[in-house]
Amino acid sequence: MIKNRIKELRAIHNLSQGDLAEKVNVRRETIGNLEKGKYNPSLVLAWKIAEVFDLKIEEVFTVMDE
């Protein structure tokens, strides 16, 4: 399972799900599903999201033991 800080980081940067989705070229629903843990991002998507927040991937996403 992959946990993430997307919702927290969006709030800090004052971005809506739609804003972030537009920046990384996915649908708003994809961002919502990522935040709820219903969807694990591809490596490319994880990299793009981390880049939006100017962070390393591991600062946004954490792999948890199931």
C-alpha cells in the first residue's frame, strides 16, 4: 500500500484537486482516488506530482507494509 500527502500538500499550496489534476494531466477523479488510497500512481505520475510540490517522490509517497 502506498500512503501519500497529496491532500495536505494541496492545502499548503492552495490547489484544488482540479488544479493539481490539470498540472499533471490526469482527471480530477484520479487525484481524489489517490488521496483516498484507492489508486496507486504510476512512477511517472508520482514523479510529476512530487515535481509540482518541488519535493522528492519519497517526501510525498510512502510505501507501507500491508
